[in-house]
Amino acid sequence: MDKPVSGADVTRIALIEAAIRLFGERGYDAVSTREIADLAAANIGSIAYHFGGKPGLRLTCAQHVIGNISATVGPAFLKPLPPLRPDEALDMIERMMKVFCNFWLVNPNSAVFVNFILRELLVKGEVSELFYCNWMKPMHKRFCELFGIATGRDPESHEVKIAVFSFIGQVFHFRVGQPLIMRRLDWDELGDREADHVVEGLVKNTRAIVLAYRSFP
């Protein structure tokens, strides 16, 4: 039986969601606790009560975002790899990219998450380190491992790391630039059909990159 959600829990989540949105839109330093509390329809004192203050709220926001990512795409990046042949590794890359693309392009929270992550990655500190160690590095390392198996190349080499960044980066390009991209595609919304077109194209690009590196001497 699920534990009932208390009023305090509702307030806590509302503050986290409000802070993620505001920090992502304007940056941590430009947002006041009063603005966060107002957006969350909460008492300003609840920030100190739940998080110990604004820095604690910021850290909790990062943990919340990482938790959401891990719950959706984390298992594909964290579980041990079985023995794989090159084509099996390529198939796994494609399956993981579909999950990855759908999370970042279709998930309604993804735009807010991306804004928050991009802001925080620009500021060296505890939060950016948290994102690097608990999300970016494990995700990138797994793709590099699979890319190495699929192409016969060293997964720790600079060329493989750059290649993996190239096909991961295309997903965030479509997420961050979505308004302009949709305008160019004459789309009014990113529904299931439109998202399928984008995901299919990004997965094809990923396969093409892997196959190109197989053919390079």
C-alpha cells in the first residue's frame, strides 16, 4: 500500500519543481527564495525547514533531476554488460538511444531539466560535480564501451569519446533548439508522430557514425 502524501511532502516537491524551473531560466544567483516560495505557493520559511536554505534546495534539485533520469534511462547505463558481438553492441546502442531520445524529447519535464542542467554545468562546484559523476560520466562511459565493441576501437580513446559525444549531443540540440526546429519543420506540436520522426532520424545518424568508424583504418 502506498504511503499517503502529506502536506509537507507536497510543499517540498512544489519548492523543488519551482526552484528547478527558476534556476534553469535565470541562474541560481539571480533567483531569490521569495520568488521560489511564491511560485510554489509556499511559505518562504519552508525552504529553510525542508532544505536548510537556498544552497540545500539547489543540491536537492540536482538530486531530484538525477533521480528522474536514473529511474527512466539509468538501468540501461548501470547494469553489467553481457558478452556481445559487434552487431549486438550496435543494436544495444540503437535501443539505448531510443530510450534516451524519448526521455529528453517527449518527457514533459525534460525541457525544464535541460535548462537547469546546462546552467549548473557552467558553474564549477558541488552540483556540477554531482551531475558529472552520477549522470554524465556513467552514461557516456557505457556508450563508449558499446561503441568500442561495435567498432573494435579502444573505448577510452579520444576518438571514441568524441564520437559518442557527437551522437549524444544531437539529442540535446533538438531539445534546446526545439522551437526553431519545429518551426523549420512546419510542426505546431511535438506529438507522438513528430517525436517518432525525430527519434528515427537520430538513431539512424547514430548507426551511421558507428558504421563509419568501423570502416576507418
